[in-house]
Amino acid sequence: MTEDPRWVGGYRVLGRLGAGGMGTVYYGTSPSGLPVAIKVIHAQQAQEPSFRSRFAREVTAARAVSGAFTAPVIDADPEAATPWLVTGYLPGMSLNEAVKAWGPFPVPAVFGLGASLAEALVSVHQAGIVHRDLKPGNVMLAPDGPRLIDFGIAHASDTAGITQAGTVMGSPGFLAPEQAVGGTTGPPGDVFALGSVLTFAATGQSPFGRAGGAEALIYRVVHDEPMLGGVTDPELRSLIAACLVKDPAKRPSPRWLLPRLAARAPGPEALQGTGWLPDPVAEGISRSEGAVPSRGPGRRTLLLAGLGAVAVLGGGSATAVAFARSGDARKTVPTPPPPAGNTPTPAAAVIPVPTKGKRLWKRDAGVDPYSGLTVAGDTVCVGGDQGNLIGLKTGDGKRRWGHRTGGRGAGAATWRQPVASGGAFYAGWADERGPLYAFDAATGAERWRAPMSHDVRTPTVGGGLVFVGSGDGFHAVDAATGKARWQRPIGGVLTSTPCFDAGTVFVDTQDGLYALNAASGATRWHWKGGGGRPSAARAPAAGGGRVFFPDAKGTLHALDAKTGKELWTYAGGASVGLPTLAGQAVYVADGSANIAALDAANGAVRWLCPTAGKEIGRPWAADGMLCLTVDEDAVGIQIVTGHIRWRAALGSRVRGDASAAGSYYVACEDGGVHAFTVKGA
């Protein structure tokens, strides 16, 4: 295997699974020993800017997919000199192989397969992806259930199909009519392909036959009615026929199909194993569990399928590339270096060395920005000590306005962290009683002030209201006028910052986590779990029907936002930082100085990024990057790969940071305010 790399990123290459038009797929292991499949894109493809940008865009989208019957990407680096991606390595076989070896499936198994694939399409479409190549070769039958692979990446890889760039994407017999004529395809195209795949599972062939070659087959897809006589069950035939309607607007959605297919499918427990399959297929999958590739290319046929691949090994058993799930995925760490003596070959895609970042400007605020900063419109609002407020222009950092508000006392008053919304920002005093202020971001002028009985905590804004804690009370005021809407006791002193999502405000107090109706303040639920009570650094995050918050003993909790039911936990070690939710993942610093990317649905670790820091800030997600502070550095991490792309020295302790409109801003103890590009270039 002299022409092959020994290492790709932090993954050791042990053998070649095969090669196709888009790249080469290798069998390997993660740094923790997890079996993986590693796809390295061909150099000539990587030299095409249009391919590289599409590949990066679709990898990012595919990472957002989560579902019981899909196979998301574990790791990828689309911007490497030689782009690559990694999935878990799981034994199994494709639907195509199974039907060709043992014949059509019985009716209950077809219903089960249909329900699984419909659920997978719901997940894929929710992530904003259209599969475009759903076919029997892209349906994996694994020991723990079926998997849909290749959701939207590297469609031009199947030389047996018609997936050439700039023409038709898909496979004859399993593509929709609108795809066959080179038109625009959306989710209804995947539904058409689902009907064709279910016909194949039930009859052993495409609903449009096989005779006459690709051109004749495409003609029948566009002009002829499907041949469904071999589908003996009337209800199954009716559902398949609905999928195969020529007009995409008249096809059902996967969400509509799912309960109708599930009603006749084997139970969920069966679908999570092989009990739903015919016995010979289940036995074949069981035999394949022990098959692993040896070093060297060997004589194997690889059917490249973008995110997934099927490698036929010897006597017809196969291995399926799918996602490493549950506990195994938690072990994936993308960055350890290869051991001595295993230097990557020039063909390997190694982890890039971080650049110094692109600093747009640095300005001296003239005060210690003790309270941090926020960005409102085109103004960076800095909260300083001694009652100072400073407004800087986002474009060049020049001072827009500045004044000392003062407040009661000896002039040592400091602001809480300011929070922006629209063209205003909101803040209150940290060390004396009220009020809560609203300021115009463009001019620094006071818009209103709302009286509070105690010192004001950091607020949050949502639904036209500003929510803020003061002492043991919690207040909602109108964001435009400052008029009080409601207030209530909150069960102990509020010390952390609340968060707002979908009409609910979440407040962590000494008495537990409260979910409050944002309009009235009424309690939706109250959860008293978790280890230890909050501090100012225990602010929750919410979105996608879930709320995430760290406790004082190093555990991140995920709860159902509607019911308060605990969904999963992540043990971060000695401590866990402030969570950031972006897409279908939550990002948090753990007690080992890593940034962990966790699947928001189940807590599985997507990647860990070592930072080697002691003080790690809350990440900001923007433009495919996470920006955060590590000790006295500003750092940019690629969301797709978990690799540090840039790192810039700040020269002073960090007071606060914020991200907006493609830029990242950091305020430091020495009065310096820095602006970087999010991407660092």
C-alpha cells in the first residue's frame, strides 16, 4: 500500500476498501481504537473550486442530520489540501446485495423497511438536505437496523449511474422524472425514489424494469406508468403508487407516509436489530460482523456512495459504512498526532496548523471593560468600570460615543454584561439596586429605565420582552418602553443568565431550573435535579425543543423543553462550561480543557477539540466556525472537523466577547478591544 497514506487527520489507515470516481475509501481506526471508514477525495476533484465549495457546504449540512435510521458524518475536513471525511465502520450489507442474494422481502419486512426509510427522510429533509440518490445500494442493513447513507455528498461517484456533473444526478430506475430530465429536484424526488426502492424490496426489480439500458429506462421513468403487479399486498401497492406519481406536487410527504407504513411494520425493537428480516438475510449480516479488511487493496469491488460505501469482501459478505453510535462515538478525538515512525505520506490529509487569524482592528477603550461587550447593529457596546459605557464602530473600532452614567454610590459602580437586541442594548448595575436601563446603540442615549428592588442580573431578550432577575424576584418588562409586564418570586437568588426560546424563558436558580410562560410568568415546569446549584457561569441554552444547562459538579443536562423530562447527560469531568446550541449540536468546554461537540438529540460526542487552556470561554457559532477565548488567546474552531483553524494572542485577560455579521469581538482587561474575522482569513 505504498501509494496510500498511513494517517488521515488523526485516523490510522489499516487497509483499503476500494476506490471510485470521487475518491478512495480506507478502513482505519480513530485515536481511541474505534473502527472507521475514511474517504479521501481524489486530488483532481479537490483542485476544482466548485467541487470543493459544494463538498464543504454539503458536509456542513449533513452534520446536522440526526435520526435513528441515518448515518451522519463523524469527522471531515473539506478544506484540507486533500479533502476527507470519516464515518463509523459497521458490519452489514446493502439492500441491493440482500435482494439479489436471497430474493424479495416478505410484506411485513417491506413495511418495516419503508417506515425506517420514511423516518430517515424526515430527518434528512429537516436538515435542509435532499438525498437525490436513494437506491438499494444506499440502504444498509446493519446488525442494529437499516441505515440510509449518502445524504447529499459526492453524487458524481457512481459510474454505473448517471451522476455526471452538470447533467442528471441519480441512478436509473430510482430517480424521479424531474431528475431524469435534468430539472430541479426537492424532497418529493426522494419520495419517488422511496417508492422505487420499496418496489425493489417487494419484487426484486425496479418498477420501470431493466431492459434496454439506461436511456430506455429513463424514458420509462418519465413517460410510463410503474409496473406494480408484483406487489401483492393492496395497501402496500397503494402507498407505493402514491410515491410514484409523476407530478411531484401530488406525492405524499415522508411524514405522511411514516405512520401508515409503521402501522404494518414489525415493532420498534425488531427494527433495531435483524429480527424483521428474512432469516437468510439476518444470518448473512451476522456472518459479516467478523469480516474486516486486511492491508493492501486486494480484489474488492467498491460501490462508492458519498457518505457511505459497501465493500464486497471475498465470498459476498459486505461491510457497511455507518455512524458509530451511543457510547462508542463518545471516544472519538480528531487531533492526536501519529506515533513516532508513522509519518504520513504526502497523500495524507493531515490536520492543518492553525494560522494567526485575521485581526481587523484593535482599539483602546480607555477603560477596563469589566462588564464585557455586546454588538447591536453596527455598534460594539462596551460596559466599563466606574460607570463607563463606550460605543465603537464595528467597521473600524473608532469611538462612536462614550459617557459615564454614574449611578448611586462612590462612583465605583460596574455594569452587568450588556445584552443587545435590535438597535438597543440592555444592562443594569452589578453592585447596587436597579434600575434596568435600555440604551440606543447608535447614539448611546438612554431610551428608558425600569426600577428594580435589588441589584440587576444579566438580562435576556425574547418575544418583545426583557427578562431579568433582581434579588429573589424575576421580572419581565416591555423591550420598547420599559413598562413592567409581570414579576414573581423565583425560589431563591437568581445568579445565572436566563435564556428564551419559543415562548418560554428558562431560569436556573438556587431552587432548580424553572421553565416559565414568557407572556405571564406562570410556571410550566420546575426541575430540581442536577448536581449543585448555579453561579453566574451556569447559564442555560435552549432551542429545538430542548434546554441544556451545566450544573456545579461537571455535568451538562439536556431536558425536554415542554415537559422538563431529562433526555441525556454529559459528564464533563471536574467542570463543564457554558453550552452553545447551533443546528443539531451543542458545544461545551469540559473539565479536560476540550471543546466537545455533542449531538443535541442524544448527547453522543461528534468530536473533541483539545485547547490546552485553563480559562475557556463560551463558544460563539457563526459561518461554520466556533469562536471563543482560551486563556489570553482568541481561537477559531471549524464546526465540521473540530480542528483549530486559527489562534491569536490578545496579550491580556479576557473580559468578554461577542460575534456578529462574520466578525468576532473580544474585550480585554488592559482596555483593548479586538476584532477578528470569524473564519480567520
